[in-house]
Amino acid sequence: MVLKIEAPQSSSATLTYETLRFGEFEDFPETLEPVWVLGKEYNALTEKDQILSDVTSRLWFTYRKNFPPIGGTGPTSDTGWGCMLRCGQMILGEALMCRHLGRDWRWARGQKQREEYISILNAFIDKKDSYYSIHQIAQMGVGEGKPIGQWYGPNTVAQVLKKLAVFDTWSRLVVHVAMDNTVVIEEIKRLCMPWLDVAGACGELEGVGEINGCLEGACALAEEETALWKPLVLLIPLRLGLSDINEAYIGTLKQCFMLPQSLGVIGGKPNSAHYFIGYVGEELIYLDPHTTQPAVEPCDDGQLPDDSYHCQHPPCRMHICELDPSIAAGFFCRTEDEFDDWCMRIRRVCLCCGLPMFELVDSQPSHMVSVDTLNLTPDFSDSDRLERFFDSEDEEFEILSL
């Protein structure tokens, strides 16, 4: 494979693949160790085709070139700086696939695709009006203190995806970013079931003309707002060591890929991001965004030439100890029962596997301030300050990792 060093619009040189040929990728090892891919267990000896079908069915977002300029006058390619943005697209894309198609849906080359699939892919096309395009992520990142063309850390991309999801009225996701290594159950349930707060307010303020600034009758929410549970995308930025991953976390990290709610992990090596979707033995399985492909235009009939959005070769692998300690783990819970099940499984993992990566608590600890519960707009200043503080720590850690 031919490699070249590129550093467009980035201070850090980044390895990118100039060619992508199936035969040059290492196949899965012949091993008795189970292969885990986003909550699914496979046998490497007898289910290799099923493994590759599962991996191929994940959305694979890579560097692109020749797309419309970001912001009208900005870059037309994200080569060299957009790898973490692409990983953010992949982890959110997996959530949308689970939301609209189900975890067991499989992609096959050349088949006519379902409308839901086309709608999902259109949300990521490289143009300014797609919900989760590189254009939207890069421009929303400016509000997080990241100029267009600057490399993101896992926490930054998580915060940006949270803000963008607010405008996706089709998927109606709640994207929650759990800060301070703490997941608060009460906080998540309030976000995913907002009708509880409204119902409580209506009961307490009966006869009052306005409720939280809304006119009387606000309890008669639109049908979509009264759903019992808004599907949850839970992103947890984590630091699993200083310059290297603390081996005490490895067992817990592996367990996360075994959970049925797993969306995988975004992270990688310093200034080189990957989307980790599973593991085999001591190796992590990941999709690599570091190949540059031409931008894709939809066909006249609304279909998309989608071969380049699916990795059709054996996925990459790396030893788990090579992982940079700055990551974000993702989980998807379509229903409240799935979230309750996730909580039960996480508590079990914390009891039996190494060092817990994060804390799961029932209610808000007194030392924490939740910006989500303040009912602020996506551009709230408190969150910006928290994010800049977190990113300043990330940048310090990334320098130590170089």
C-alpha cells in the first residue's frame, strides 16, 4: 500500500491512504477467541462471512475531496484534519441505523435500498444543508472554539453532535454527553421523557395562565413530544490514563463492546482518529477514515451511489494498548427498558471487571452542575465554558501523548 504524508490546513502531519485495495488488508486471525462487533458475538473460524457482512453494513465515513466549500469560501476537502469529525459521523450514523433500520439490518452491494437508509445517508452527505455533514459539524465546531480545519478531540465532536441532533426532527434523538465521568440516571430520564416535567408542572400549576413561559394548554403537547421515550444516544468522553491507557481499564472497555446497546468508541492515536467497533483477543477492530474519496452526488432518482460508504475489506485491527487514553464511548437505547437494561449491565460490569471507566449514579451529585437541566439553547455559554475547559485538558494530554 502506498502511503503519503499530508498536512493540509493542519499543523500535524497525518498518514492517509492513497490507494485502497482489498487484497492488501490482513484477514481475521484463525483463532478460538470470540469476535465481538457492537454487541454481537461471532466465531472467527466458522462465521467469517457473517463478521464481514456485519462490518460492511456499518456506515464508513472517510475523508472526501471536491465537495462544496465549507462556509462558502472554506476548504473543499477534509483530508488531514477531519478524521475525528468522520468518526463522529460514524458513531452517530450507527445510532441512526439502529433507530430506523435495526441492529440486524445488512447492506448488500447493488440492492435497491430502503427509504429509511437513503434518508440516513442523505443526513451525512457533504453539503451544507445535510443535518450531520462535514459542513455542519465544522461550522458548529466554531462555537466550541475550534476553527474550521482544526483537529477535534472526542469530547468536542460529542458536544457538536449533541447540538446538531436538536434540528433532526425525523430521528428525534436525545444526544446526551455525560461529563465528569458520571452518568446520572435521573437526568437522562428527564431528557428522554420530557412529558414527565410538563405533566408535573401542569399538575402543580393548575389554573395558572402560563407554564414556563408557555401559554396555558402547553400540556397538550404534539404527539411526537408525548412519546413515552425519546431514543437516547449516550456519549461518554473519558480519559483512561495520562500518556498511555491504564491497563486496569482494558477489561471494562472490552465489556462495553459486548453490550447490546453499544455504539462503539471514537478515539485512536494522537491526532489520528478511528472508530472502534469491537475486539478479538487483545486487538481492537476499527474503521479507519484515513482514505480520501471523491464527494458523492445523489442520483436524479433520489438514490445514492453508496459503495464508498461501506468498508468492503477486512477491517483494521490494532493492539488495545496502543489506544490513546482520550476516547468517547457511545451507547444507544431505543426504549426506557433498554436504558434500564443498560444500567443493570453496567453495574454488573463495574462489579466484576477491573477499574470502572465511569460512574453510574441515580441522581445528580451535589458537586455537579447539569447544563442540560437548565433548559438552555444549543449555544448556551455555560456549556461552551465547560467544553473549552475540558478541551484544554485534552490538548495537554494529547501533547503528552505525542
